[in-house]
Amino acid sequence: MDKEKSRQTFASIDYRGNWNIGAYGLATDKFAIFGEGFRPKILEQAKEVLNVPIYIVNIMDEPIVGILLASNSNGVLVPPQVSDEEIKLLRSLLDVPVERLSFRTYENALGNILLVNDKAALIHEDIMSKNKHAKKIIEDVLDVEVVSYKFSFVTIGSVVGANNRGALAHPLMTDDELRFISETLKVRVGKGTVNLGSPYIRSGMILNSFGFLVGLKTTGLEMHRAYEILLREE
């Protein structure tokens, strides 16, 4: 218990000098996937903050796993171009379902298209209406209900960071949108920014229910806001 209380639960990091760390990693409450290239010291810090095993894997020979993959604790969705070898590797490392998913729009950027936690998966209504085949695949792999909504932002996964406690959202999202996210993902929701005012929350953040990592330019006030929404005990 004492060890858990003293564990670091948030930190600011970079990826080779890049503040948009969310492009290069994702985390669930069971595992995290990072692209190749993070410094060893950062990986040690990330493991403490996220409190789950971290697997270093490139996808389609690229480190931008936070953009290419959509995942929760139950499974991982990958773009259609991912090789059989990469899928086999992910399945062996994570021991969860890993399946390809294709969209007619934003074909590769699954992490930008879907906003996911262990309770639901959200997607923009316009994308869902053109890709009705995707609903069953998402539900089968991630084991959650898929819900569509006419969000202000098509790439809802890039402008909101969510775990199983909270969701930090783009400052321009409406009250109706925030209420919908809160009720569907079953979390508290609040607006915020990262990296000195960037509204693209997930682009600058890697998070799960145990902690969060943000880009180096994120201010103390921004981190405090994120903590209040994403980690604060009720």
C-alpha cells in the first residue's frame, strides 16, 4: 500500500525531442505499446507511471503506434496493411485478440478515429455511416459497445484522452458532447490542453487509469487539470 501511494502517477517526457508523445505510444490498464526510439530512462519512468508492462513494437515499420492502433484492455485493432508477422507478435506479447480493421476514410489512423476505454468505443457518426461493417469487428475485439455521435471533430480519438476514470477533452467541445462522452464512457469529463495550449489531447498524452505521460512543454497548470480529471480519487 505504501509503495502504491509513493508511486509517481504523472510525468512529462519527449520522443526524440518531439512533444507529441501520444503519436508514439498508447496504454491500457493491462499493457502499453510504445514505438521504438524512446530513451531507456524515459521507458523506466513510463513503466512506473503507467504501472503496466510496456512492449516496444513498431507497426508497419513505423513507431507511430499511438496513431495506427486503437486498443483497450481487451484487444487491439490494427490497420489492414499490418503484416501477419506483426499481428502474430502482438498476439504473443499481449495475449489479447488482435485484428485488422479498415475504414473508407482515415484508413490507417485508427487511434485518431476511435475514442476507447474499457466501457465503450466512440466514433464520429459520419465515419460510422460509411463503415457499418466496422461495428461488429470493434465490438468483438474490444468487447465494448460501439456508439456513434455527431461530434464537432471527426477524429475524436485525437482531441480527447480517456481512461476508465475520466476524459480530458478539447476546449471547444460543447456541453452536449461532454455529457455524451461522460454518460457513454461512464467517466467524469472536463476540458483541458497539453503542451502549452494544444487542444489535441491524445496527441500529447499517453494514459491509463494508473497515470499519464504528457509532452515536455505541458505546463504545471495543464498537468494539474489533467490530474483532476483523469486520476483524482472520488
